[in-house]
Amino acid sequence: MSEFKQTVKLSRIILSFAVVIGITASVISPAFAESGYGGGSVQGYATETPLDNGTIVQLSGDDPSQVKIATQANLANMFGVTVDRSQLLVASSNDALKNEVFVAVSGTYNAIVSNQAGTIAVGDYLTMSSVNGVLMKAGTEEKTVFGRATQAFDAKGVTLGTTTLKDTTGKDNKTVILGSVPVTVDIKHNPNDKTTKVNVPDFLERIGTAIAEKPVSAIRIYLSMAITGLSIITAIAMLYSGVRNSVISIGRNPMSKKSIFRALLQVIVTSLLILVIGLFAVYLLLKL
């Protein structure tokens, strides 16, 4: 009887914990979902030295389980942002990882930013600044962006401090202010990269982007225009030549009208085939 009571008591304790966890999750999850914060993929990694939350990191050498602070010189190697463990609903630690940090490679999490490239507005693309592990507003020079800011930073409100940048001679050049804003992690080619805009009319850029579903370089757009023009000119020339020769042939020999029309049909089909092949080549050139 005593053992039965202990079993019932234990069951009630477990049930109570389950209810508390369920209520907590039901309260916290909507709050995170409503603010758009969190989500994505988060995993623990080892580091040589402890890293502050919100630091941008890259994989360290050949070890896929270790990260280090990302640098502007290795812009394309940006991997994720370190996350405060207390902000995660579920976080399982691995004692085998040295100085373990949790890194988010997708989702929306706080990241350290600076005003090196000016104030940051909601929706601005962010990339690595001159300060290792810190983001700034992306311009048209950077090839890769880390993600987009979901909150503005004007360096006038709450900040994390300041740091001084140095020029190529090692002298103090500029003082920048650091802060923290939520950033939606989406590492990709910079949509504002000037190489996609140089000498390309806006309507051509829009057409190329619509077809490729991604930013397209100027040279691809101009090559596509050349292929399209050449295909159309070739098809029209063949069609015109075929119709002209057919009319002349019928005038000279009306009895051969049937064979002439057959030859004209072949010319029309060939012209259309050339046009279709040309347009398909343009599609592949923009898409791939």
C-alpha cells in the first residue's frame, strides 16, 4: 500500500512538471513567434576563447565542430551568430566542446552592429565591418551579406560602447559606436552589389532578375540581349527568304505549288526552332 501511494505521488509530481512546462511553452512560444525572434537552426560549437553573444563567427579550419570570430577579409566565410543560451527554449550542452557557444545559422537573433557605414534602418542588409565579429550596413562594394536588420540602430539610444578604427598606417582614423539589433540570418550574395547594376538599365535588370529569380551580372544580361537579338534576326531572315523564294517559285511554276508550300513549311518550322533554341539558351544563361 505504501509503495502504491509513493507511485501515485511520483506520478502526480511528473504530471505537475509536464503541466508547468506546457504552460510555459504556450506562453513563451507565441511571444517569440509574434516578435519574429528565434527559430532557425542553432547548434553548439567549440571555440578557442569565450565569445560574446551576438558575435559573427566562421568555421575554424578543418574542424566542423569549432568556430572563430569572422573577419572582413574572409567575408564569404561568415557562418552564423553566437546566441545567448537563455534565449533558447531547448539547449543541450556538450561537455566535450571547449568554451561551448551556441551558433544560429538561420532564424532571427541579436547581433552586434556598428555605425561604421552609417545608421541602420529596418530591412537594411548587413555585412562584416572592419571590427571582427561585428556587422555594419552593407553598401554596393561587399559581395556577401549576413542578413537583414529587423530593428533600426542610429547609435543614439542604448549602445554597447565604442571602438576606434585604424587606417593603413596604424593611426586612429574613426571612432564607431557598437550596438545590438535583431538580425534575420540569410547569408547570400549582396543584392546591392554594384556589379549587377553597372551600365544596365533598370528595366533590363528587372527582367533579368525576374527570369533568374536572383541578381544577375551585367555581362550576362548583355549576352542574353545579344543572343536574343541574333536569334530573332536569324529567324526573320530565314522566314523572309523562304516566303520570297516560294512566291517567286510559284510565279515561275504554278504546277509545283504543293512542293513549294511543303518547303515553305519546313522553313517556317526551322525559323521557329532557331528562335526557341535561342530563347532557351538565354534562359539557361540567366538561370544557371
